[in-house]
Amino acid sequence: MTVIDTPAAPTPSKKPAKRIGARVRAQRKEAIALVIPALLPIIVFSAIPLISGVALGFTDATLARNAETNFVGLDNFVALGGDTRFWGSFGIGLVWAGSVAGLTLISAMGLALLLNSDLKLKSLTRILALIPWAMPPVVIAIVWRMIYNPNSGPLNGTLEFFGIPGVNWLGDFSTALPAVIVVGVWSGIPQTTVLLLAGMQSIAPEQHEAAAVDGAGAVRRFWHVTLPALRPVIIAVTALDFIWQFNSFGLIYVLTEGGPGGQTMIPPLFTYLEAFRNREIGYASAMGNVLVLAILVILSVYLVNQFRQNRKVRA
Amino acid sequence: MKRFRGIGAIALAGVAALALAGCQQGSASGGGGEGDGPITLEFQSLSDQPTTQAAVKEIVDQWNTDNPDVQVSIVQGGWDGAYDKLITQFTGGTAPDIIHFEASSIVSFAQDGYLADLNDLVAPDLKSDISQGIWDSVTQDGKIIAYPSTLQSYMVFANADLLAQAGVEVPSGDSMTWDQFEEIAKATTTPEHYGVGWGLKSPTATVMSMALGFDGGFFEGGGADASIDVGDGELAVPGRIHDMAYADKSIDPTSLTQSGSDVLASFYGGKVAMTVQGSFQATNMAKDAPEGLNWVALPPIAGTAGAVQAANPQTYSINVDSPHVQESADFLNFFMSGDNLAKIAYADALIPSSGEARAAVEKLAGDDQAWKQVLASGEGLEGPPFLKVSKYQEWKDTVATPALQQYLADQISKDQLATQLTDGWADVNG
Amino acid sequence: MIARRPRYATVLMYAVLAAYLVFLGFPLLWLLSASFKSSRELNSLSVNLIPIEWDFSNYANALDRQNLVTAFGNSMLVAIVTMIVAVLLSMPMAYALARLKGRLRAAGTVWILISQVFPTILIIIPLFLVLRSLQLNDTLFGLILVYVTFTMPFTLWMLQGYVAAIPPELEEAAEMDGAGRFTILRTVILPLLAPGLVATAMFTFVSAWNEFFLALVLLQSPELYTLPIALRSFLGAEGQTQLGPLAAGAILATIPSLVIFGILQKKLTGGMLAGAVKG
């Protein structure tokens, strides 16, 4: 954030002209005027807490009254390296966030294609498709707990109607994580659909027409026109979904509290227990730092990979 | 450049730490006027049943009329998220003067030094009217950290018609043994329904509580030096539940993954003959049970050490940083008096801690059979060892609950359960 | 359209669309049904979409208790003000991010990423201390500022995409006519950006309307509670959930967002044209 007011680093080598220098300065002034209103709340309510949060990871801070806080260097990180329960939860988090982001993308893509086609009742279906977005997370969790209820839930009720024995969705070790993932996908579909739909509508109709003239069917048009054009949207949306899902624990907390038997104990839930239940805020912040690093690494690998493919496709 | 950045980061950490530490000795926000005017005490209450809220309000209004100089204002909170809210309030220095919570959750705030010692503040009459077992549950390092108000126990509710069908007599007497309970469960299990539905989605509280009936205390010592001992006494309750579910097949295994209220639906629907529930469910049953359901409360279950369960009372504590600790205690002494406490306990269907209040509730309850059993089960409540252990909450959430869930789902053996509980404690407390 | 679709394909498409809508909409339907069921029926084993005996008292109960009406008002105020302030603040900055490239943009992107990845739970106590030192804890104004800040990463990211999609030539033309930057912003960019602003507004409204944890921790006075907090109080202590009134309250909490969607729906889908993720 300091970039704005520090004088530019000595690198204006390419533009030696004085006139341009003045223009750059004028532009910087404008930039400051444009940016300050948003920057103030960001610094006060986001940057300061974030930086203190990150810094706390290098201390032994606790939440006790008048607790003494000492700088402990990398001790927390060393301890964390050997914390098998944390890494176990990290693995679950990857499965959770990865599958939710992936499945959301696939389902939202299908829905967006349908909404983008010439079917009737567009405005109604578009509102209906946004329903999950309109429900507060608490409500989502409660409704889905009712739906998954092994005795009186409509899901098992329907299965049993067809003679299929009911499943203890959230209670069974093998179905708990998949069941929670379905809820994650359900709640993520609207936003992703809207963004994909936006991307689809920005594809020029001429491209489709040209492909159609070449005799391409709907499937091939999707594969060779829609998908490549959507690639940047898809990359951004999946990356964002992945981050959000990796970081959100409200839904899982109300659905399963990390159970049964730790099957749905995702990292933010684990961090929460460490920070609030155990009041070891220093150690918990170290966890947060590790999570940030890990996610950044995963994301950069993903993004670099995708962009490289992108270039290949274009070439 | 690099070096500067390193030092800069350290300085930053220091600033952050200072900010955090420096703001911790906050005072209660309720303060009110320090001068001559009336003082105002903030009283954060969590009671969520409308009748209970009305009872609390009535008591507070009475106090405010009688004490124009010390006004109490109710800050209505909710149980859900109460812990998160309190921890931010305490750390941020805005916690109220009087705090309503429950023993096992308030303990960590006492350990962190946020609660006033009430040893010299509790009215002597009240102190002697509450059993030592209950006082133990709110005592940390010799300090009394809260007034214990109302308690629950785990009780067996039975469908009398299904028991009769199975030819089982409804047990009477002061208690029934686990063996008796298992016999009834087996006898009432038929192809159509199970003997018992037991909502053990969050199994730790129940297991830790009922293990006391077998002298299963789990922990020795207190604070950070506590050590764990998982032996036969500790494993008796989960072991018996497990065997009932998988050997006798008299407990519905699905119910072991559900919450208590979910299982009530099965009980109402005649899918289980008995259900183990918190005693407070008696009022919900009176409201929600179908008309024809003939339900009764059975005597408390007794292990080898008797019908003992853990006392985990609701509590009223005082913020140590409140400028009005004495006045807050005066109010709580009034709040806890026999008739007042009885009103609250009766509205919540909970067992009051003091003898006087219990007598008053008995009068209010008349000859209600369920209430009789509820009050009877209150006799065996003792302060459990785990309330003295610093890292109990973390062990409960990250070790005990997953391990017990796995054992009760028949995923691991009893030995593995013992190992996980013991090793997990070493990890957590290590 | 481009090519004639076989009839069976159209039928199939409607079927799949219907399946999607059932999947997405059924939970709301089930909630609606629960809100008309009696406590006795909710605590029974019956599985019915249509209640056996209709019970309308849940709504009265919900409105009666826990200051649900006050909370509704608070939530409305917070969500609308957050929406307006967030759009007003992020528009100029999004413009700067999109047009004035360079290090500012890199710094912005890094901040957006980190702020989304670092667990909120670890920021909450420093944030609380900041708010308290500004005397903004336990005020709706403080909560609004926090919401604005926390939704900003996404709104900026979305808006700068829309700005990037507007051809710079338009601005250059206005510049030739001697218009200053802010005049250009107001007369050229703003009208073209309108659809993107609508989408952003929707997002901030819904985020602020649904948020629970920050509101729980930052607000102390019951008269300031927002709707999600009031709803959670129906959950009660262990096992004391009052499903009927909770479902009724939840329905009431879902309606405003749906209404907003309904109003903005046309603009939204049209406006999303800009391709939010370009740039």
C-alpha cells in the first residue's frame, strides 16, 4: 500500500522526456485522489488487523488477562511442522475446497449454458437459480440438516418411497464429507453461474455463427468457441471459489461441527478451536500464516499452469 | 534492505503484541457514574425461553425498585455464539459486569484471570444451602468463580406402552442399575423398533458425566499439570453403549450420530422404546409428544459408584475488572434467593442448585411424575475433575469428540479409543 | 438462432433445467413448509411437504420474540448503507486499478488475495481493538465500515473488470474536449458502468444482509442486533431449537434478497455483459 506515496523507484529509464515525467506526476496525483477514499477504510479495518494477525504468529500471545507476550521467532512454525492433527485437517481442507470449487464450476457451467440459451421463462428461472444466494448461511445449514435427517428428512423419505434404504448422510463416516460438499456446491452455484453467464454473453455471436457455418455441432461449438473464450473467467472463478471455500467454516460448523470423528474438520475450524477455545492466539496465527502461504503456492501453481495452457490454446 | 525489513517486521510484531496486551486490562463497560448518581450494572443474560426471560425480568425489576442506587440493566444474549462473543468482550475490555454462562465453558475465563473470586461475597446462607459437590464445579484453585444456578442431568424417558408390550415393569425405586437398563433395552427391542435411541452426536459431555457413576474421573490434578487416566471406570460407559448398539443391537446406531432432539422424533414415533435425554426435555415432551403417547421418566441410572453424574451448572459470574464487584454480588445474592431461583429453574425445567429453591420447585411442580424424577436425579450431581483442567475444552473438541464418535460408530476398538484419548491429551497438553 | 435444434434436445434441455431448479429451490420450499408446521409435527417422523395441520402461529411467534422486527430494521439499514457506501468508495479505486496500471495494481492484487485467505477469526480481535480505540464498537456505523472494507476485495475485483472492458478511446475523446478526469468519470464511465455497479450493489447487499460472525462479536446492545443474530437465538441452548419460529424467521430473512434479485434481475444479466473477469 505504501507504493503510492513513496517516490517511484529509480526506474523511469524508458521515458526520459521531461514532459512525460510531469504527466506521470499529474497522473499519480489523480490516482491518489481516486484511491484515498477506499484506501482509508482498507488500511484501518483490513491492513492493520491483518498485519497484526500475521505478526502474532511469531509470538507466544494468549488471550489471558494481562498476558505477557514474547517474540518467539519461528518456534510456532517448528511446532506446527510436527502437528499431525493440523496437517490432517489441511488435507481435508484441500479435498473440501478443491471438490467444491471443481463441482461448482461444472454445475454452474451447465446451468449458465441453459440460462444463456433460448428457453422460455428466462426472468423467472434466473431468479429461482439465485435462491441459494439469498439464504443466510445459518439458514442454509439448518435447512440442509433437516433435508439430510436420517429419520424424518425428505431425502431419505424419497429413497424409502422407491424402496431404497435410507442413508445416515451427515452421521456416516463415508458420506459426511460428500454430503457437506454437496451443500457447499449448492450454495456456490448462483454466484458462479452469474459470473459465467456474464462471460458467455460477452462472446460475440459472430464467432458462433462462423463455427456453425463450418458445420460444427453444439458440442463442438462449446468446446472450440465458448470454452476458450471463457477461460479467463473460469480461471478466476475457480481460484476465487477455492479460496472462499478453503476459508469458510460457518457452514460446516453448523452442519457437523467437524464430525463425525473429525471427518469434516477443515483448517479454519481447527484454527478457530486453537484461537478461541484454547486461547493460544499466537500459535493459531502461525497456522493462519501457513495457510496463507500454502494457498498462495497452490494458487500460483494453478494459475501459471492455466495461463501456460491458455497460451498454447491461442498459439 | 533485507535487514531493515527483518527488523521492521519484528517491530511490527512488537507493536501488535503491545496493542493486544495493552488493551487487555479493560474495565467493564457498564461503569455508570463514578460519583454520587446511581450506578448501573450490565447483566448479560442468555436465558432464551420466553417464560424464563419473563422470570428474569421480573426479578431484575423487583431489584431495581428496591435499590434505586444500584440499577441493573439486562443485556439479552443468546447461547449460540456466546463463547465467541465473551472472549472478544473480555480481550477487548468491554465485558459486562455480571455474566451468565455455564460451568464447563466459563472455566477458561477463570483460568485466564477474568473472573472475580466470590469466596467472601456469596451470602453465607446460600453457601451452606448448596451442596459441596456443586460448589466444586465452580471452584478453581480455591476460588469460587461463579454462582451455580440450575443444573441438568441425563435421564431415561420410556414409552410405557412399549415396555408393557414387552412385559417389562416400569422400574421404581431410587435408581436403576446399568444392568437393569440393558435388560429392559434388550427386552423392548423388536424387529419394529429398538430398545433405546440415544442422541450422542456430541458424545463427550454425556460420557464424561455418566462415567462418574463408575468412578471414571479421566483426570487427576488440575491446571496445566493434570494427567489423564483412561481405565476401566472411564471406559465403562462408552463400552456399554457400544455393546448395546453392536452386540445386543438394542440401541439404534443411527441415533448415536444424531442430536438429542432429533432422537425425540423417533421416540414420539414409537421407533424406540426409551431415550436418554437431558432432563430439561421433560417440558418439550409435554408440549410435543403425540396425544396418545404414554411416556414416563425412569429412575436415574447407577453405575458401580451409584447414580452419580457430573454437575455442570449454569453460572452467574462477576467480571474482575468491574468497578462494582460488591454491588454485583449483592444483586446476585438476591437473584439466587430461593423463590427467585425456583422461578427460573421451573421455567427452564432445570434443577435448582439450592435446597430452598428445590423445595419451592417441588411445590410448583405438584405431583408431576416427571418433575419428581428430574429433582431426584439432581441428588447425585458432583463437581467433575475435568472442570479443573486447563486444556479440557481443546482436548474435548479435537481429541475426545472425534475419538468417541469413531468408537461409537464401531470404527475403532476400545483399546484404540483408550490410546487416542491418552495420546491426544499428551499432544494437546504437551 | 444459429442452427435448428432437434425437438428431443429442447425437451431434454427443459428437463435438465427443471432438475436444476428443483435442486436449487427445494430447500427453500422445504423451509416454507416447515414454517407452517406445528412443533408437534416438526418433532415427528412424518415426511410431508404439505403440512398435515396448518399452523400459522410460527410467524406470530417469530415476530413476537427476540425483537425480530427491530433486527429486521437494523439489517435493512446496515445492508442498504453498506451497499451505497461500498459502491461509492470502490468505484473510483476500481477505475484507478484498471486504468493506472503498475505497482499500485500489483499491490492491490496481493492485498486482495491475502485478505481473502487469512482466516477471519485471527483478525477479529485486532479489528475489535481498532474499532474500540475509534469508539466504533457496538455501533451500526462501525459495523457498516467493517462490512464495506470486507466486501471491497471482491467489489474492486469485479468493478475493475467492468472498467477495463470500456474502451479507453471513449475517454480520450472526452479528454480532447478538455474534460477533467472527474468529469470524464462522471459523464463517460459512470453511465457505461451502471450495470456493473448494479451487480456489485447486489453482492454487497446480500453479503451484509447475511453476515453473522462479525455482527455477533462487534455488537453488544440487543437493540442493535441484526437479523442473523436474532435468528440464531432461536437455536437456543443445547437441543432447544425452535424449528417452527426459526423457519418462519428464516423465510422472512430470505425475502428481501429475493426481492432485490427480482428488481435487479434484468439489469443484472444485461449488465454482466461486460465480462467481469476480463482486464
